[in-house]
Amino acid sequence: MTEQFYDENMARQQEKLAGTPDMRVQRRIMLDRLDLKPGEHVLDVGSGNGIFARELLEVVSDSGRVCGVDSAEPMVRMASALCSGGRFLLGDATDLPVEDGSFDAVTASQVLCFIPDVGKALSEMFRALKAGGRLVILDSDWGSLVWNCREKALMDRVITMLTGPYADAHVPRTLSRRLVAAGFRLVDRRAFSVLNWEPNADSYSRQIVGFIKSMMAASDEFTEADWLAWDADQKN
């Protein structure tokens, strides 16, 4: 990636995605479960664009601290620009560049699905927490995806492509036992659903459609005719 990865246009796109009702609800649920207090120290694993870290910082205020860790250098740069009050580090979830017991709370959103060694990542989060600290995780079981379509065979290929980058597209199914094995005590488990009847401009589904279009264009497994057929199916 070049230093131009982050610019004003990219910032606007990230803010638009974060501003969709689905994403706002998701972040609000996570904030509620974290139950943060002013002055607390928070670690955001897989901090991405830094927008959630910015909201965390608003809660812990100037007396608190928010640190983000991400494995992609361009995202670290973007997060540093969008959340200037946070501290963002380049690092891996299975080898967090933080000291033992240095955080009151740790959060990880849509991260564990990418990690081959989930147990190691959870152990690292446990290490980073103070005694009695809290961990809140949000991740997707892509086996629960229901997508209305007429061209089912094509849609099945699209879903296979969409979930291809994940190490485990069904990580929530085994997460409870993995958390216990890492030393955590389970307090709560909840299902969060995203339901879009139509791909409106501000919906999560519309964002995913754009993402799928880019992936299909870059894949040798799909032709332009495949994309046109899939796109027409979404509009009917």
C-alpha cells in the first residue's frame, strides 16, 4: 500500500459505512456490554479504521486511554487520522504488543474469524487484561446468512467467495469453550441479527453488494456475465 491509502475520500467512505444504522446498533451493543467508566484503559484488537476506538475514547474521556492493534499498516495509519486521541499499534492478535495486565477492558469485533489460532489470540487478550477485566467479542457465523435470490447456484458460489478469506467462518460455534480454556468466565452470550428487507443506500446489505462486486471483478472464478447475472438477480 502507498502512503496515499488514507485520504479525505477514504475517510468519507469509512464514515459512511460506520454511519449505517446496522453498524451503529452493533457498536452501541458492544459499548453497552463493555460498561466503560471514565478513566479506564481499553484495548481494541483489530481496530481497523479507528471509528469504534473513537467512540470508546469518548466514554473513557481524557482521563482514560484507548489503544488499538491491527495487523495492517494502512489501517493503523487511517485509525491514527480518524481517532487522533487514540494510540494505534501494528501487531498481531496472537502476539499483542502490550504489557501484561494493562487494560480494564478488551474488545474484538469481526476479528477472530480471520485468525487460524483463536486460542492463542484469546490467551493474549486474557494476558492483556487486569484481574477482573472485561472482554467483549462480536463475530459472525456465516452459516446463518440468508440471502434472497433466484439464481441459487450462483449465489452459493458468491458466498463461498465471500467467506473464503476467513480462517473460520463459523467461529462463534466454538467460542464459548475456547474462552473458558483461555481462562475467561462467561457472563453473557447474545445473538445480534442484521435484517435488511431491501438494499437501501444506508444498509449493511448495500455495502456488502459493493464489496462483492469488487471481489467478483478480481476473481478468476467469475466472468463479467456472472456479475451481470448476479447484479440483475439483486434488482428483481
